[in-house]
Amino acid sequence: MMRLRIYPCMRQRQRGMTLVEMMVALAIGLAVVLGAGRLLVHANGAYASQVEAAAVDDAGRYALELVGRALRQAAIVDPDALLSAAQPGDQAARLAGFDAGTVARTSPGIDDPLPDAVNGSDVLAVRFPGAGPAPDGDGSVVSCAGFTVARGEEGWSIFHVARNAEGEPELRCKYRGAANWSADAVVAGVDSFQLLYGIDTDEPRDGVPNRYVNADALRALDAALGASGQQDLNRRTWWKRVASVRVALLLHGARVTRSEPGAIDYPLFGAFHAEAAGDDDAGTLLRESAMTAELRRRERRLFTMTVALPAVTP
């Protein structure tokens, strides 16, 4: 019987990895895994930031579209109301509002303002006549909540900021329903909602704004008129001289997506207005450095627009 003879060279070729070689291989493999994991984390973070930024952009565009549509409806003319008025201009101004406050969900209009404003956010109230036969109208005039307003009725769209049950500030649309007042959320994650009104100070009026002021300044101008009753105030109010409205809305995302806290300053109407207004127009300058650490790590976007308002009453 033949016996297999193993030569020294064969034994050498069958030798396994040494401990040093195995440690080197494990180190290289671990480095590759860690590198891949780090890339995956960065990719997930970038994707989350893009998704959150897109959501904030969509919310901001939707909110501005809704506010802009409501403002433009203030120019709707109701011929029947003009003919029934005792004198031209007897109707109340189509616009109203106040600075640094909010309103209750079920109170009529803006009659009972509340001081609990989010970063000095403002309140905008727009009233407008309906169109089309009752009870549903022709669908061309709707409140900010999407409910139609028929001819002979007065529609309201009131925008204000309030906190929901979770404490998150949201822009709300307040409207008058068939039986009572109510309010629905438009967008969440509101840092500040600000308004400036461009007033036409020329005599005769030319429909071009000469300067922009906030709602408190308009109220002060009305108080200085010395009007003898509500009807006289309706005819002379500075709210009827508003030729355009500037809207600024600062929104933040719903989740933390930034790796580091932000430290950006947001002058909502530009640095010049922020410097000139100072503390007289709260909320028009927000600093991320003054926010909580958690809020500073969220996506944030500023949305602005200017809406021209043609005069509808003398």
C-alpha cells in the first residue's frame, strides 16, 4: 500500500492567515463599513432636509395665495349696497386689523382682541360682499375657509396666529359660518405673521401708496380725525386709503433637520424697516440666536408679497 508523502513545500502552501494579517483585514473592513455608514447618515440627513424644505415652501406659497386672494376680494363692488347707502362712503372699511395680538375662535370678527401674540404676529381682517343668488351664491366669492358667500351677505376672512393643542403656532383662518364664527388652521410652524399697509396720502387720491405703516399707526391716524360717530369715521377712516398691503410670513419646519443650530437674523420687511421701527413693530425682526436650541435646528423660510388694492369706495 502506497503512502502519501507530504513535502515541506506543500505544507507551506496550506498555511492560513497570520494574526497580523487578520487584524489588518478586519481594520480595513471596519473602516469601509464605518465610511459607508457615515455616507448613509449624511445622505439621509440631506434627504430629510430637502423634504422638510419642500414642505415649508409649499406651506408658505399656499398661505400667501390664500391671504392674497382674500385681499383682492376686498375690491369687489356690491352695487346694491352702494345704492342703498344714505351717502357715499357710509359702509365700513373693507380692511381692519391690529398689531401683536390674536383673536378668539368663536368671538364675532375682531371685536375681542387677545394679547397672546406669537412673536408679535399681527391680525388681518378682510370683509367683502357676496355674489350670486342665495343661499349658496355663484361660487365666485368664498371665505378663506372655502365657503361661498351669496349676494346680500357679508363675508369675512380673518388671519391670525394662535397655538394649537401641542403648543405649535399656526396661521388660522377665521370666518363666519351659517350659525356662528369658527377658525381653521392654514399652515403650522409660524414664527411670525406681519403686515404693513401702504396708504395714499395725496389729495386728491391717486391710488399710489406714499408710505407704509402698521395697523397701530392706522388706528392712531383714525383717532386723530376726531370723528363724530361711527358713520363719520366710516367716511373718513384711513383704512379706506390703503392702496396696497405688504405681507411677510416666517415659517419653520416640523422636524429637526439641521446638524448645527442656526444663527440667522430675519428682518421680515428688510433691514431698513427693522432698524427704523425698532421695538415699535414687534416681530418684524427675528433672530435665531434668541430661539430655543431645538427651534434653531429646523428649516426656516421667509415669504413676502405685496398686494395692490384698487379703491372701491370714496
